[in-house]
Amino acid sequence: MAARGLIVGSLLLVSTLMIDNCSSQYQPTWESIDSRPLPDWFDQAKFGIFIHWGVFSVPSFGSEWFWWYWQKQKRQPYVDFMQRNYPPDFKYQDFASQLTAEFFDAKEWTDIFAASGAKYIVLTTKHHEGFTLWGSKNSWNWNAVDVGPKRDLVGEIASALRAHSDLRLGLYHSLFEWFNPLFEQDAANLFTTNYFPTSKTLPELYDIVMKYKPEVLWSDGDGDAPDKYWNSTGFLAWLYNDSPVRETVVTNDRWGYGCICTHGGYYTCADRYQPGHLLKHKWENCMTIDTKSWGYRRNAPLKDYLTIEQLVASLVETVSCGGNLLMNIGPTHDGRIAPIFEERLRQMGQWLKVNGEAIYNTTAWKVQNDSATSDIWYTYGPQKNTIYAILLQWPNNGSVILHHPVVTVGKTEVVLLGHGSVKWAPVKPSGLQVLLPQLSFSQMPCQWAWTLKLTGAT
């Protein structure tokens, strides 16, 4: 009887453990998927780099949507460009062999990324054109291993990033493809059939997760098809429960028509999204240095590139409002990061070396910007109970008033990051006036925005 009781007890214990294990599994429903806590690393990182690279980098004209604008919408600048420069029978697929990547060096790229201060990198593994930057078995002769560079570009970048402990790998993947016959067939059937996702999209998603183990999976391009067509919740349940990155992976909100800004790990809501106020849900501002295109453009004039002052301001506002900044560059067809992109990235890194403690590992404060001016944005360092006030403009009169912090004489200290302590005085009814030091240009701790660190204030 004792042995029988021991066996029964053991079976009950195993059964209980199985039930507990099953209950901890995420189910293929949005209610369950959305209940997953966002891994802490993503909110702490604050700043990432987006990379749009593909066949569109070869014509490098107009936009990464070149194929669609030329063949589907027949926009005149694209039609004229092709008529002037290519024979009449030239097809978009012919560009693929010219994606040579002969100057591509993943280590050189990674060194630039590390110098920028970014904490995660998101590479386009496949844009809406369908060309994959790895040797996808589901994209025969339309991938970077079969044609063009004849290299696994995703694998090379993934390996180089992992050599840097501070950089995390993210992969962008387009759900749909403009001209794939299977997708066109499903669309004609009003998505009552799912030939395309079952034979193309889903196998490729599983493949890049298993092969490269990304910690950001950046989905895009739902093709106006619902999430059920893409089996998004089924895939995400596997990603969160059983994939090799289930503990650390972060996903966005582009998993089917109507999902954006509603479902997913963090919200993007729109390209170049900047709400200007604190959101309740973690979000990301994905934006591009070239304001007219995500892919490289040979014909881009200088005025189309954001200045470093604008980029720093965008980072500061984004972080103050609780978001992450994902800043995009477009490499060339031969694998180079153009000097203007490299300069902007290195400049951002220079700024973050001085002011990074006001960005990384911070949270939003009780207010986001000073009520009197939009040129002052606040962040908060919870570990040291520190308030950061970031000035986008250096005041002409040598002083600035911060209206919101509550300060105490003899207890509050104000430091200009990269310089040292500065004088201040309380103002009525609340706040403080900070007297900034008189510095020459060469004495400035940085060139584009300046951070006041307040300790002993609330």
C-alpha cells in the first residue's frame, strides 16, 4: 500500500507540473500574446539602427519601393529613369546580379554601429520585393546566395554583431511580396486561401529565427491581409514558448491588418512616429536619416538628410516620451555605408559618450518637456533617483529656468554632464534657475545638446 501511495503521489505531482507548465505557455490568441512582458533589455537600450539593403539598392533611385512605383504605379520619374538608362527589355530581376556587395565587410559595419552608441541593429532580411539576404530555400534564385553577392549577408552581419557584447541582432522581415503569384492568388481569393504564408512567409520566419536567433523580430508589410491569414498568433506563440530566443526576443506590432498600434510586443504605430507625449505602451520611433527614402539614393541632395542636431533632438524627445529610436541607413549596392551616414552615426556616438547616462536605462519622468519651451526634455534615472534635463539649445543669456523640479537648497546638486557642478537658485512658485558656465566652443562638453543632471530633487 505504501508503494502504491508513493506511485499515485508521484503521478499527481507530475500531472500538476504538466498543468502548471501548460498554463504558463502563451496561447495563439492576442489576449495571451499581448500579456507577455517586454524583455527589460529593450527599454533599457533606447537606440537602435535600421538597415534597408536589397535589390532596390542597385538602381538606388527614388525609393526602396522602386519596383512597385516603376512597374505597378508607373510613376513618370521611374519610367523615365529606366528609359534613359536601361534597354527596353530590362526587368527588375536583372538588377539582382548587380547587388555585388564587393566592398561589404561586416566587421567594418559593426565597428561603425558600435561607435554610434546603438544597442541593437535591425537588418532587412527581405523587403516587399521578396529578395532574401540569406539563402532561403523558399526563395529559389531570388536570394543573395544564389545570385548577386553569392554570400549569406545576414549570417555575416549576425556573426560580426555577436563579437560585440553590447550589440544585439534584430531582423526585419516583410510578410508579403508585391508580385509573388501565390500572394496575388490569395489576394484575389480575398485571403480565404493561404498558399503564400504557408509556403513562403512562415517557413522563412521559422528559418531566420532558428538560424540567426534574432532578439528583435521586426515584422512589416501585411499586404492588407488579416493576422489570421498570416497565422501571426500561432507563430508568436511558438516564438515566445519554444524558440531559441523565447526569453529575450522582442517583436513589434505589424502582424496583420489592424494590428499596428494595437497588438504585439511594442508599438510602432506609423513610420517616423513621434507622439510628443508619454504613451502607456512601449513604443519605437522608426525613422530614416534620408527623409525621402529608406534605401540608398544616389541622387539624394544634402537637404534631404537630417542634421545631427535634428537627430539628437529626435532621440531626446523619443526617449523622454518613453520610446526607442530606430534610426535608418541605406547601404550601397556594393556594400558600403556612405560617408554621410557614417558621419551621422559617429556624431551620435560622440554625443552619447557625454550624455548617455541621460538616455540608457532611464525612464520617463513625471513631465516630458518644460511647459515654457519645447527645447527642454526630461528623463529620469531610477537607480540613482536622478532627474535629467536635456537642453536642445544653449541659452544666449547664460541661464535657463527649469519649472518642474522641486529643489531644496543645501540638498540639490546640479551638474552639467561632461563639465561639472553649476550654480543654481530656486525660483517661485517652483523650479530653479541654472547659471550655465561661460565656455568657449572648444570647452563645450558636446556640440549639439546639453544635459543637466539633478540629484536631490523631485
